[in-house]
Amino acid sequence: MGFMTQIPNIDDIRAHLTEQRAQIFKDLSEITAFNSVHSTPELKDQLDGAAAWVEAKLNDAHLDVTHHDGVDGARIFIATKDPEPGQPTILLYSHYDVVPAGDPAKWTSDPFTLTERDGRWYARGAADCKGNLVMHLAALRAVEQLGGTPLGLRVVIEGSEEMGGEGLDDLIDRHPELFQADVIFIADSGNVAVGTPTLTTTLRGGAQLEVTIDTLKAPVHSGSFGGAAPDAVAAMVRLLDTLRDEDGLTVIDGVDTSMTWDGLAYSEDEFRKDAGILDGVAIMGNGKAAVADQVWARPAISITGFTSTPVAEAVNAVPATAAAHLNLRVPPGLKAAEVAEALKQHLINRAPWGVKVNVTVSSINDPFATDITGAAVQTLSGALAAAYGKETVTMGGGGSIPLCVKLQEIMPAAEIALFGVEEPQCVIHSPDESVDPAEILDIAIAEAAFLLNFSK
């Protein structure tokens, strides 16, 4: 997509960013030291501390910084620089909140102490999304050192993305003028592999579903009633099994789940390595659907929670109730609300033995697709190619970033690019999350190159 010869000052930019490596490590070390999980009262001081750090760094970038307290309690920062006459404005986005680190014993090193091992930097948020945040800061420093940009800047940093970003959504609804831009760079994604510059062109939307099955007024003795008494857990297992066919492919009654991906392939070997699939365990589909089809082009359902009697508390009783939490992913071309409703009806209609089923749907967000043929995104593609020394590729994204759809709705003419420092080895949201520092440097080089070279 991009051509390395398009960026005449790439060597100067690379030199400035390479000199920043120690500063980048310091920045990432400081911001990852905050356990900035949103919606956890006992961690409010950590979220507030991360917010204060972000505000100070944006001021250091010599931008006009304002903050807004979101309805969900997270502080949102908008840092701006006016464009020179006739020049476009670029919006740069990232977030400073993280998902919980989980059991510290599952981490090789402390999740809030940035630690270098085997050439990677480990900490919660090192990639998602604090690595992208410090990438923006590094790019802005390089741009300032190399003479500045005529472009307008609008840097948006929020603190509740991992919990749905309600505060930012509300602010956009109430004050869309604060976000107006000609080009939008969402740094909350990454490369298909380390060292391969990548633009993400699609994201799946989705929804959350809570499924509850009730069969008895109360658990009953398995010796006296087991066999004839309807087991709620057995009913739930049978119901959930209807969501996959004999090859493991997703099934939702009334929904086409056979779409194919016509872009970059995702090899089974790479997927096995990226996903950490155990030896001997098959990839879903039994060879009847490509990996890219399943993760980028089709609906998917993951059973992300299951509740009955804990194993440690098991007694000889037939369970009277069981509950499951389902995460639904919906690709572009389908409406998330329609697929979620179809899934709800599938669960109700397929429930065995007349059991009582209740299904609630929440957190619906539509899928996203972007056109990357515009001048700005093509310039970014060339900058990425120049930074990495190889052509930029495109891929789909299996995850969801509702903000992309929101910004697209209020600015339909804006060009949107989705990229960042994340790649499969980062294992975001898991223990031992990490980032390759070369990815931070190269993405920052590309972003700085764009800001220095793109103008109208």
C-alpha cells in the first residue's frame, strides 16, 4: 500500500525517535505504575493518578489542554493546536485505563513495574493502551523538535474505554464540536505481526448476553431424584452446545454465519502460536473455514462466564439453576442488535425439556468498517512503510472499539485510520502483557512523518 520513497525526511525523524528510547521507557514505566482500572472504587486514586500524569504530559507537549469529567467518573482530556489557514485537523486518540491485572502470581514480574525481558517490556497496559499513549507523546516531541506541523491537532485521551467508554460517548453526544477533525487516528490496535506495518480496516461489533436456566424450586438430593429431576447445568450445557455445529463453527438460527474474508490470510500455524493453542487441540472449523473467516468475517460467540455450584462446594444435589455469560461478536455487514435478538431467540427456542430460560441483552455496539483510499490514510500507509522498510498490509479486527462507529457517525466525511503498537505477542488483557519497544518507535516514526509531511 505505502511507498518508502514518499517520506524524504524519514532518516531525521528516525534519529530523533531513536534518541527518545530512554524517555519512552521512562514514560511507559511511570504510566504503567498506575493500576488505573475504571469502575473500581478502591482504585480511584490510581485512575486519578494516571489522569494527572496524562494532563501533565499533554501540557509538556505545548498543547492547549482542557479536561472534562465524564458521566461515568473518568476524566477525558482534549489537547489542541489550531491549524494554519487551509490546513486540516488530525485527531489522535488513546486511553489510559486498563483491564484488571488479575492474579499477580500468574505474572512473571510485578504487573505495575515495567520490566524488560528478552527485548520486550512487560506490564499491565504496556501495549493496551498505554504503549499507544506514549507513542503519541513521542511522535509529538519529534514533530516539535523538527520544526512543528501546519496541521491542526486534537489529542483525545480517555479513562474508561475498557468499561465501555460511557463518559466519552456522552461527551461526544453533548458536544460533538469538541471532536471535529478531518482525519482520525485511533491508536488502539496494532500489527498483524511484529515488524509488519498494518492498518485495520474492519472491527466486529457485538453484545453481551446473560442466560439463566431454572428447573427446580430448589436443589434436590441426587440419590432420591437424580436421573428424572431436570438438571439445570445439563440443560445449559445442551443449550450452549447448539451454538456450534459438529465442526465447531458458530451457529445462530436465522443468521448467515458463512461469510468469508477476502483480504490478508491468517495462517493456521500463526494463529495456533498467537492464540496459544495446546498441542493436539484443533482449531475450530475442522478445515472447513479459514481462520480469517472466523475471526474477522463471521459472528462469534464466546462463553465468558458460567455459574453453578463451584467444584469446591459440590454436594450430592441436582442443580436447580445455572447461568452463563455470552460475548457476541458481529462482523461488518450485519446489525449487532438484530444478531443479538436472533441469538436470544435461538436460546429460547432451543432450550431443552421445557426448562425456564431468561435471556437479557446489553452493551450492543455495531461493527465498523473504514475506507482507506483517501489521501490522508494513504499518506499514513506510506509513512508506515517507510518506518518499517516494508509494504503496509491490511487486516480485519475481531474486537470492538465502539468509539470508531461513534466518530464515524458525527463525522462521516473524516478519514479514519486504526493502527498502533499492539500485535499478537502482546497478549493484551492477559498475564504477562508486553510490548516490543521497536513497535513503539516505528509507529511513532510513522505518525511523526505523517504530521510533518501531510498538508493541503
